[in-house]
Amino acid sequence: MDCKKIKSLKKLIIIRHAKSDWSKYVSDLDRPISTRGINDAETISDIFNSENLKPEVIYTSIAKRTIETSEIFIDRCDFLKDLECLKSEKLYDFKGDNVKSFIRNLPNNFSTVLIFTHNNTCNFLVNDFSDKFNLHVPTCGMLIFEFSVSLWAEIEKSKNFSFFFPKEYR
């Protein structure tokens, strides 16, 4: 009998930060989320709960809007409360190359990872990791990629890709 090596599954959950509040005259890093952003984050965190997603670690960009978005998810999802939420400058990326490199260098002992980041990174990752092209990821959009690989460095195209956008639930 030929025993083939069984590959494990890596699941990547990417959430674009919630809608920013542009009425505040602050630096880009210090821009908070808006009231609509709070409402959208609450809506998508409910979807997150319903999908029974159980990441082992949370990473967020150092921008205030991504941190605030992650805090709403952590407050509303019981199984996130005990996880460490690590901040990384590499996730404050608007092209996607740094985030892609960050993902490929994740510790392999994690099989499910949650990352809060920015636009155009989200659009870049959709184009790179899925068969969907020109899908615009709105604020607080949630992307879920599944890869049949053992190592994060091996990820290419997702075997399963799904997405959830707030406007579909308003």
C-alpha cells in the first residue's frame, strides 16, 4: 500500500480594518474608526462567530483603526479573549508584499491565523491567493483562505476561499 504524505490545512483569516473617521485631523497611524466602522465590525464579528473560526493567534497592524477593529472582535468573540494579539509594523502595508512575506514566515505550529490589515493589501492577497480577480475588499471585509499545505512558506492558491462584506448584512 502506497502511503502518501497527508498535508495539513492552513487557514488564514484576513480582516480589513473598519471604516475610518476622517473628521479627526490626526496622522494616518492615529486615525480611529467611525461610528459606521464600529457597527460594521460588530456585524462582521457576528459572522465570524457563526463561521466557528478558531484562530490560534491574532496579528494586527500598528495603526489605531486596525487595533480598534481587532478589539471589537476580541470583545465580541469569547474564544478570542484568551489569545494574544500581536502588533506588527509589517502589517501596516498598503501594497501587500510585506504582508505576504509576513504570512509566509508565520510559525508553522499555527494552523489558523487571524490578521487585521489594510486596503490594497487585501485586494492584493485576493488576487494572489484565490481565483477571484478584481474583487474590491471594502472596509471590515473578511477573507478566509484555506491551503492544503504543511508550511506557511508553501502557500500558493487557496483550495477554498470565502469572503464576507458588511454591506450584505446591513
